[in-house]
Amino acid sequence: MEIANLVLTLICVISFTCTHAKIGYFWHITDFHYDPLYTPQGDTRRHCRRADERGSSGHHRALGRFGDYSCDSSLELIESAARYMRTRHSENVEFVLWTGDIIAATYTGNEDTKYQAIRNMTELLSQTFSSHFVFPVLGHLDPAPSASLTNLWMHWLPLEAMQTFQNGGYYTIEQSYSKLRIVVLNTNLFSARESSSPPAKRQWDWLDGELEKATNNKDMVYIVGHAAPGSDSRYPYDTSPDANAKYLRTVRRHARIIAGQFFGHLHADTFRVIYDNDRPVSWALLAPSVSPHRDPGGSSNPGLRLYKFDTNNGKVLDYTQYYLDLAAANRNAGAAEWTAEYNLTQYYGLHEVSAVSLHNLADKLRIGTPHETNVFYKYLRAYNVRYESSDNCDGACAHQHFCAITCLEHLAYRQCVEAAASALAAAGESAPLVAPLVNVLLTLMGLVFLVV
Ligand SMILES: *[C@@H]1O[C@H](CO)[C@@H](O)[C@H](O)[C@H]1NC(C)=O
Ligand SMILES: *[C@@H]1O[C@H](CO)[C@@H](O)[C@H](O)[C@H]1NC(C)=O
């Protein structure tokens, strides 16, 4: 995508001899939840905003400059993330995926100030990635597609993409120098409210057409969107069961050319495996949010993700997950020290990033040997982006994670969760995962699942 790459491609075409440098990187950043009203003098009961005169009764503690787990992002947090990304691999970065929810859920500004806030975030990314293309994706908190939004992002989008974006919030990017096509979906059109609307139907037709075209051209495809298919206990979302099932059928049908699916929305680091008759055929990786997150089931630190891939065919080779220990950053007052959290292949000991390898990983989260419990802890630590909590993820909770990863059909997910619940009930208790009992419980669960 960079001009340098275009030049390199031209030189390659002219000289015939050189093989294009194969390794490239792309950022996946998501869920900024920028709150222009965040202030360290704010009140956590008021989304970390200034309390009005009457309400300020000394109930609130001083908040951090870089944000608070119970609130959306401060500007300083997002600026620190942008500064950090500039220092990493900038010369090899090919593009940036920016998967939506730009503005805080509770930001009450009018349309005009929301637009201003999005413009400010766009400018920040334009400065951060001055020679790169950022591919924006609409989240459920973002405005509906419009001419003004399209104009805001026109420096990143080719003409054809601008047209479909303006009409429906989706578009495709053909990489001129490689066999990789990026397909950006508007997953808001999968919601129960929208899923039978004319725009939703147009997106399906368009998606089928793009995947057919890619098949004929022997292109590989990245599918990019805000909300992943499937279910999750963290952020129940009203994706229509029909749209969810249809999406999964589409992925199964075209699994051979889908080199990856990338989503945000959950504010958690997790993954999904898609099966076709029990055979793992495709995967989706869900990146954690830039925004901190507080949740009864486990909070999370801010995260940024840098993928490593083969630029010729899009094959994902690895990613490095970066994060900010928010509590430490606020204690340090002066500095937000973003740092590498882990590398996917090394962390889980994967030989490659594929549906089969991720299926094997998921399988280790399922059956409860002591070794598997360790893998689950690793997974949970990543899921929460190293937020240190008094882990209250019991056996049922652990199994819910397994169900969310492997059972993407809504009904299958519910059945998976219920089966675990009754297995645990049969075992008589639901001990915290830290207790030694858990191994017994998980083994029991494993046995039950082997039998079923
Ligand atoms: C956007 O940036 C301008 C210039 O820095 C600032 O005055 C304005 O308050 C910002 N607006 C929002 C909503 O962030
Ligand atoms: C993780 O991957 C990055 C990028 O490939 C590399 O620079 C770094 O050394 C790796 N870190 C670890 C801990 O392996």
C-alpha cells in the first residue's frame, strides 16, 4: 500500500528478476471509545466526567491521566498508543485495520461534536501513519455511513470503496501487488434490527459477488469487521441468528480463499474456530480494545496488535500483542509504557496460524489435565490483557470460553454451555479454578464430552 511498495513492484515488474519481499506487517487497532469529556478530576459514577456542582460530594477518588478501568478512553491514552505504534516496524507496515467504536458509548455530544471527535481521531491516525492506508470499519457506536464520513476517510479509500462505503458501510480493497483482497464488512447490518433491511440484503449480495470474484482471480481474502460471529458472555450482542448462520455458511463455502478474519468489539483477546462437519476450516482472531474495560467477569488493559504476514498471499504468520498496564501507567504519572505482551505462535507453542492449529489450541482448553489448566490460565491472562484480578473464572466460566471459541452457531453455543452446566451440577459444585478440585471437575467435564 505504501508508495515505496508500488515503486518496488514497478521495479520488480520491469526487472522480472526480483522476488518481492515477502514479510509484511499490519496493525489491528480497535474500540478506541474516545471520550472527549474524560478528566482525571472526573467521577467514576459519571463516566469519569466532571461532576456537576450539586453532585460533587467528595465521593470520587483522583483518576489517572491515562484512563480508568471503569471508563472509556482519555485522549492521553489514545495519543500514547499512537506514539507507541510509530516506533514499531514503521518501515514494514503495509496497512492498518481500524475496526470501529471510535467514540465512547456514553458520549452525549450532538452529531456535530461526535463528527468532530471522529475527525480528531482520524487526524491522529493520519499523522501516525502518514504514509500508510488505514482501513476504517464501522462499529455499533459509530454513525451510519454518510457523505461526510466518507469524505473524512477519502484519503484512505479508493473511489470504488468510497461508493460502497457511503451507501452501506462496506467495501473491498484490492492490493495491486499481491493476491490479497481485503473485504470490510458493516457488521451493524447483521443486528436483529437491521438484518432484513434492504442495505443488509445488498451487503450479502455484494459479499457473495466479491468472494466469487476472488475465487475466480485466485485471490486470498481477509474479512474484517467490528463484531465477530458467535456468542460471548462478555458482550452479548443482538446479532440476528439468521445473519450469524448465513455468515458462517458463507465462510464455510469460501474457506479455501479466506486467509483470515479480524474483529474487535469484545474488548478481549480471543479467537474463533469455524468448523465444517467437525473439520476446522477457518479462523477469526479478535483483538482487544485500546479502551480499558471493566467487567464483572474480568477487566482488561488497553491493547494494540501487530500482525506479521506473507504479503504475497496474505498468510498470517504471527502477531505481537502489545499492551499498557494502565494501573502502572497512572502510578508512573509521567509515562505510559506500552510493551510487548506476547507473540501468538510462541505463547501457545503453535507451529503455524491455521484453523487446525487453533482448533488444537481450543481443544487444550477443553479437557482438564493439569497441563490444560495451565493453557487455560495463559488464555485467560491474554483474554484480560494481563489485568490482574482475583480470578473468579470457575469451571463453568472456563467452559463458556471453550464454547464461545468453538460453537459459533447460537443454538450450538447454548447447548454447549448448558451441557457444561449440567455436568458441573452433577459433579455437585462449582469450585473456583484455583482450587485443586478444578482438575477433577474439568476431567469430569471432559469425560462427559467424550461420551456425548
Ligand atoms: C478536536 O480537536 C480540536 C483541536 O485540537 C479541539 O479544539 C476540539 O475540542 C476537539 N474536539 C473533540 C470532540 O475531541
Ligand atoms: C515477537 O515478534 C516480534 C516481531 O516478529 C519480534 O520482534 C520479537 O522479538 C518477538 N518477541 C518474542 C518474545 O519472541
